[in-house]
Amino acid sequence: MSQQQVADELGISYQQIQKYEAGTNRISASRLHNFANLFDADINDFFLGLDAKTARSPLASIDKETAELLRLFQEIGDPEMKKSLIRILKSYVSK
């Protein structure tokens, strides 16, 4: 299911779906319930393998610039452009 299809089913924008996916916006309990219903999943499935006392989203500690980079990267529709950007970043980081 595409982000647009999920957004349409939930009555929200696809940009909001992208923000949820990137971790720039948190998902409320009621919205999480909507996701579970949409995907015919038990809401507890979203928490499998997490220790409630120590669990943190891997995206919880990223800074605003990284979140913005992720958001913008996700909006690129051209797979070759994405590959090119990854190559550029890898070459820069490996120096």
C-alpha cells in the first residue's frame, strides 16, 4: 500500500504519513489504533520485542537537520537520483 493510499484511508495527508515514517511527528494512540485497524493488526504487534522501560525509537535522538534530510530524501521520486545522492554522501564520509 502506498503512502498516498494509507493517507487516503486514514483521512490525512501523505506528508503526515512521511512525517510519521521519518519520526519527525509522533503517532497518537488513537492514530496508532487507526493504523492497526487499517492493516488488520493487533495494536500490540507494533510493540513486539520492545522493553517498555528502555525502549526508544531509533529516530528519537536525531537532530532537526537529519530529520529534514530524511524527509526531503523521501520526497525524491527518481530512484537514480537517490542512488547518486547516496554515492555522494558515501564518498564524502569515507574521506
